[in-house]
Amino acid sequence: MPNGGVFTLTAGNVKAHDERLTEPQSGDFVAVECNDAGMGIPPTLLSKIFDPFFTTKEVGKGTGLGLSQVYGFAHQAGGFVRAASKVGHGTAISVYLPRCTGKDLAQEEISAVDAPHSQRPVVLVVDDSVEVAEVTSSLFEHLGYDTVYRESAEAALQFLAEGANIDLILATSSCPGRSTGLASRVRSGRAIQTCK
């Protein structure tokens, strides 16, 4: 909203259904809606706003809206996200999260006490860019992994030295610290994927 305007944040209980998902979801949700009176998003861009790393900004001018993280979080929580926009009339982003009653919460807390530790594979994400690491982590979590983040090879090595049980390490080749030492540390019996 370069010329100012009204931004509205609302939340409420709703019944919703979304057939556009791979596995259609319906039921009771809490809808959190962010609505602005800005310039709006053209249809050609609206279809891309949840894509990882998508931005209309020039290099060095920012990293975009971060909506791929919102998308990943909502789906991981069992919900979904909708976006609507009209050029010149603003944009609405609605996040639908499964509604939890007091009874459901009490049962979840009881189950959590008795439940064994998660058996999901764990990915160690090593990157000096928090924004990139957050997107990468949300994608892995959406695929069924747990993730741990460290900002440098040194921090990752320290974490591994503490006896961490990691199934995969995803590290940028330019991450600060001893990248080669990190690779050597995990070469025996563990996997590492290096990205440029």
C-alpha cells in the first residue's frame, strides 16, 4: 500500500471445504484472514505467490512475501491457504487451521505424554541465510521430515559432536566455517547433499 490504506486482520471459526487440494479437506477450521487495500496482484503472479523463492523484487531488494512458508505451515498443520486479489482493489490471504475444541486438546495432551518420540527422519539444514533455511525446512517438513537448523559448518559440527542423530544434512557449499570438515564428519554412514 504505497499510498497508505487499511489493513485488516480477522479470525473466526468457520466450516470450510477445499476441493482443489490433492486430498480434499472439509470441517471446522479457524480462519485467519489478512486483507489489505493495496494495489492488488495480477492473475499471472497470483498463481505463483506460494512457490518457493518466488519474488518480484530485484536481487538485493528483499526476499519476497514468504508465503511458501505460510503454505507449508498450514498444510503441515492439516489446513490450507487461499488467496484472492483484484488489481487496484487489494489482496486477501486466508489461512485455515483445523479447529480444536477443549475436549480435543485435553485428549491430545494425554496422548502426547504416552506417545513415543517421533520416528520421522531428521534433516540438518545448514545455511547462512535464515530466509533460505526457513523455506528449505518448511519444504522438508511438508514431505514428512523433522528439521534442525544451524547457521554455519562450525555450528553444525558442534551439534553433531553433541551426539545428534541426523539422517540427512543439506548444506550450502558457501556456508561459513569448515564446509570440508562438515562433509568429512558425516561421510561415514551418513548422507550429505551439497547445493550451490
